[in-house]
Amino acid sequence: MVKQSAQAGLHWVLGPAVDKVPHGHARATAALRVLLGLMWLYNVSWKRAPDFGQDAGDGLFKFTSYAVSHTVLPPYSWIVEHLVLPHFQIFGWVVLAAETALAVLLLTGTWVRAAATLGIAQSVAIALSVAYAPAEWPWSYWLMIGAHVVILFSSAGRVLSVEAVLAGLSRSTSLLRVWGVLAVLVGLVAVVGSLSDPLAARGYDVGSSDLSVSLGSYNLVGGLVLLLIGALLLATPRLGAVAGGRAPLAAAVLASVAALSLYVQLGFSDPVLGGSATSAAYLLCLAVVGVAVARRTSTSTSTSPTPSHQRPAPPSAAS
């Protein structure tokens, strides 16, 4: 009985958050989902490998250490002091992976309930680390927890999401248009903004640090890569059945390779694309959208009925 309940719960968490609700409700929760995704997208930028601030005593290391110096919950403080801090670089990569996944899944509307569950856990962990730290506002973390709970029990994947496309509730062209246009715009801004220093290791930031909103930083090379990815996504609806499935897949491969190049270089060498961890997460968003549309296009093509003039004639009756 317990096993069946656990399996049912896991199935629900991993299932699409596309239950039928009033359209206003779906739009509002989708907007909240995107807002939370932008929050995580911006905040991965200061999770900097390879030491995540340990040597300088700043960044992620500083805020994680507050769990010990400004204890909120003693058992959690013990875990941080004896298990997390002694192995901090591993912990840093885990945090970077978790917050990148949150940004990508929430922004693209993929595995929304699983992302909300992870968001609740990550928000609780942050609250237990810094709620009593200087210049912190504890309510910001309670609100983060509450916002992810709302997403968990809503249909936040019903509008402008990969889940809606794969469930057949939304056309892939709408998702492609939004992400394709956004990629082109970000690429254009990056290209123009980086003209004074085309190959800068830290390129032009497409966003505002004052508002804590960013879609990443890119130099001229990074901007051109985004333009190509956006062009491939926007061209998909205009291509035939075969090419229309290959174009988003090509965009996904290009975006994935670009993101991987950043992870390999960040903190170790000057990134060719002039990006940050936020840039890599944004590129992974484009990759997820490309794969989802390619999958949907492939499924639609394989299940579409053969036109009547192409169907084989029935065998003639025996005389």
C-alpha cells in the first residue's frame, strides 16, 4: 500500500501540470512560474566554479557559512559544519546544478511539478542558512517557499510550456516563436553591446544587475551563436516535415555544445562565448525547447494519416 502510494505520488510529481483550469488561472500561474525561473536564472551567475568563493571567503561559501555562524536550526547547522563545508567544492557543483535545473525547467515549463518540489527544498535550505544573517529579510525566503508550493499544486505547465506542447494542448509554433524571437533579440543586443570589445572573456550583460534580472552575458561570438540558434527555431514552421524536425534539433545541439563549452571554461579559462553560468542556463533553455519541438514534430509526422492518393490500392477480389 505504501509502495503504491509512493509510486502514485512520484507519477503525479513527474506528470505534466496541465490540468484543466480557468484560462486566467493558467496564465497567472504560468507567469509566476516564469518569474521564479528568472529569479533562479539570475542567481546562478554568482555560483562560480571551481571553489565557489571558498578561497576568498565570499560568494556561495560565505552565505552557506552563515548556517553555522548565525544558526537557524541547530541540526541543519551541524550538517553544514561537519558535512558540507569540509567538501564544499562538491557542494558548490550540486547547488549550481540544482539552481540551473530550476531555471531551465521553470522557464521552459518542463517537469513543472518536479521543479517546484526542488524549488521548495532549495528555498528551505537557503532560508535555514541565511534567515538570521545580517541585512537579510526572512520573509523573502518564506515567500519563495510559498510561491513554489503554488506552482506545485497548479496547472502552471498549461500555458507557453514544453509540457503543453508535448501534451498536444498548445501548438509548437507558439513556443518556437517566443523562444526564437527572444534568442534573436538577445543575440542582437549582445552583438551590438560587445562591438567595443568583441572577444571579451566576460561579454556584454543582457540585463540589469540593479534589478537582478539577466539573460546572460555574451561577447560577439556568443551573440552570433544565439542569432543562429534563434534563426533555426524561427525557420522550423516554414520548413517541410523532415527539415522541420531537424532544424530545432540542430538548434538544440548547438545550444547544448555552447552551454557545455561555458561549463568547461568558467573558472578555468577565458570563455570563448564571453558568458557566465546564467548564459549557460539560458542556452540550455533553448536546447530543451529545441528537443521538445523536434520530438513533437517527429511524433506528429509518424502518426499523421497517409493521404488517400498515396495509399496502396486494395487487392482486387478473386474471380
